[in-house]
Amino acid sequence: MIKELKNFEAWFITGSQHLYGEETLKQVDRDSAEIAASLNKSPHIPVKIVFKPVLTTPEAILQICLEANNTEGCIGLITWMHTFSPAKMWIAGLKALRKPFVHLHTQFNRDIPWSSIDMDFMNLNQSAHGGREFGFIGSRMRIERKVIVGHWANPEIQKKLDVWLRAASAWHEWQGAKVARFGDNMREVAVTEGNKVSAQIQLGYAVYGYGIGDLVDRVNSVSDSEAEQLVQIYESEYIVPGDARKGGSLRMSMREAARIEAGMRQFLEEGGFSAFTTTFEDLHGLVQLPGLAVQRLMADGYGFGAEGDWKTAALVRAMKVMSLGMKGGTSFMEDYTYHLNSTGMKVLGAHMLEVCPSISSGKSSLEVHPLGIGGKSDPARLVFDVAQGKGVNAALMDMGNRYRLLVNPCDVVPADEPLPNLPVARVVWEPYPNLEVAAGAWILSGGAHHTGFSMAVTAGHLEDFAEIAGIEYLLIDKNTTISSIKKELRWNDLYYHLAKGI
């Protein structure tokens, strides 16, 4: 599992040409190296920035793009045109490039030196129109990329670069990632289905299906002593009621939850999986629904989707990668029920059991309660509330001819009253612009009932991620109306139909 994004690197590449002479090119190289070194030291930049010598020929550009493709830790390129770099030089390299790039439209100097500026200065500092030349070829080749405009030393510009680098890191981690699917889809459910071959071709990750018996074998191999050691960890990390402590009536339920976690964790680690799914309609051989196990695995960075929802499992994993080192948490989520009081309409988000404690407002309570679904023994789970703050919900759907990422920011708010009889983790939020418009727009957009929920990742991260992945991006925010979302959906349908011929 990835523990920090500094294990990844982005290459800082600069375009120029031999027209300006060797002394100018040496200065371009020094300036580029200084910018790369400064970005590498910035607290706002999450990955390692690697400086590459200035590029002045088509052959050098092609070579650096091929090297980036074949460098495992390289998540993408930061491109800058210090001078004018004729864009025909970039065609072969950009055609071959399989990594994303961001166009940093900046210049070495922040200010114009009004009293001393001369033609030597002008010839050296041509980013203003050099970037336009580079921009043309990207648009002419119809390459999706992000453009960031501003001075490279400005913290706000570095923060924008941070957002893109996090999205690029998540995309990089998807390439070759593996999702374990224990059991199949929840029967007759539509949105959690999808074409797994299409997903692997476009999105890069693969979904592996396993009968529940494969997991049960691993769970049954966990000894009582191993399970008891894990239970003792639970006692040190969570609030555990007396009847779940040693000798209590619920101790066996907690031990079975520990056995499931140990077996599932071993299965995922040995298979190199970064995300997984379960379904309560396929539990044969398990004593209880995996609840606590799923919560703890998510807290360690695994993506998860309930009821066989492999797309959401992969999305949650991507969002966890994006948010590494950031405040807040990320979880699998579901809009469970509404508060439709006209004085303040809200959503209560939860699931049967599987909400990640990374979003918890404090120490979680480990509890055992009946479930009422699945026909198994009472499962263990972590119960907690979520503190106030900014959040975002995102859903990934297979729309037949494209994937759609639907995003809705929200304000996490307190529950109007305590919830003493709700024995699951839960979060209450007010979606933007309000529940009436947000729910209507979500439904018109075909939004899934499962989401990735985060109080670390923002809509900006997800927009950059969708652009890199070639996924349709729809945002429901404070400016959304039902009329505007209907128009956007119609425009997008037309675009994706016509784009096949472009």
C-alpha cells in the first residue's frame, strides 16, 4: 500500500530552441533547474519534482516522453516554455506520451523590469507567446491537459499544481491496480454492474472475481490465538463495551470479526489488491457480514464497494491516494435517508456497516448488533459520528458509451438530535445547492446510490482526475439548477456521440 506520495515523481521539462544561442540556452537550463528545485522544496507539492535538461529538438522531446512512459515512478510531466519552442517539434513526443501532463504557463521573472528591460531580456523570457505555441499543438492534437497560469513561486499556483499532481498520482496508481470481487453483484441491481473489460482498457485497473469460498478458506485458517491478538488491538484502539471484553457474551462475535479481518487482509496482501468488494447476498461459509474488517481495511487505504460495486471500490481507492497526507478522511458512502423538513433539508449518509473511520470525529465505539439482512450472526462494527466541515460525494457510472463521474460538494452538519438507536457509523450533510436541486440533478444524471465521500478531496481534485482519465465530469454545486443540468446532459450526449468521429 502507498504510504506517501513522495514515492512518486513528476518530471519538469522545458522547451526552447537553438535559435537563441548557447548562452541563452544555458540560462534557460539554469532557470528551469531553479524552478524545479524550488517546487521540490515547497510544502504544497506532494511528489518529488525531477528536473530534466532543456529540450531543443524533436528527437530530444520524443526521447524524454518515451523515458517517462517507461519510468515506473513517473506520474506525469510538468511542461514549461521558457522561450519560443516551435510546436512541430513536440508532435512525435506528444503522440508517443502515455503519461498525463500539466502545462505550467509561467515565466522565470515575476515582474517586468521596467527600467532595464531590453531585447536580450525579451528574447530570453518569451513564455507569454511560447506557451501559446505549445498550447496550440495540444489543442490541435486534441490532448486533454490542465493549464495553470501564474508565477511559479506563488503559493496559490503551487496549490493548484498540488491538486493536479494528486489527481495524476491516483491515475498512475490505477494503472495495473487489482480489485478483488468476493461474490458477484447484488442481484438485479443495475448501477453497480458495468463492463469490466472496457474499464480495464480505458481506466487501467482489473477486476478479479472470487467465489466466497476462496475467502472462507483463508478466514478459517486464522487461529484462535491470532484472532485474539487482533481483538486485543481492538480493545486498545476503540471504545469496547463490557460484554465484548474477555468473558463477555459478545466476545465470540468480536473474535469472529477479527478472524474475518485477518483472513481478508492476508488474501488482499498476497494478491496485491488495492480495493475489494463484498455482498450480503453471498456470505455462505462466513459467520457474519464483514463489517469491522471492511472499515479497518479502508482506514488503511483500501478502496471498497458494497454489493459487488467494483467501480466505487476503485474510485474510493483513487480518492484515498489523492488525499494522502491531507487532513480529513475518505470513505465508501451511501445516501441512506432524508430529513425533508422545510426548515433545513439534510441527508443521513451511512451503510449497513461499512463506513471508514478515517472520517470519524473521535474515538469509535466497537459494537455488536443484529443486522436484519444477510441471515448471519450479529456482526461487529465501528459506530461514530462525523465532525462538521466541507465534504464531497462522487459517483462513477458506466453510461454505455462512456464513464461519467458525478460530483456534489456538501456541508457536513450535526444531526438535529442524538441518534441513540442507530448502531452504525453515520454522517449528516447538506448538499449544494440544496437537497431539492442536488437530488433532482443527481437522479437526472443517473448518479449511483453508492459514492466515494471525502472531507479531504475536493471537486477540483476530481475534475483533474476525470480529465486525465478521459471520463465525463458533471458537477452539482452552488450554481446548479435543474434547467442547467438538463442542458449540460443534452450537450454532453451530443458531444460524446460526435466525438467518436473527431
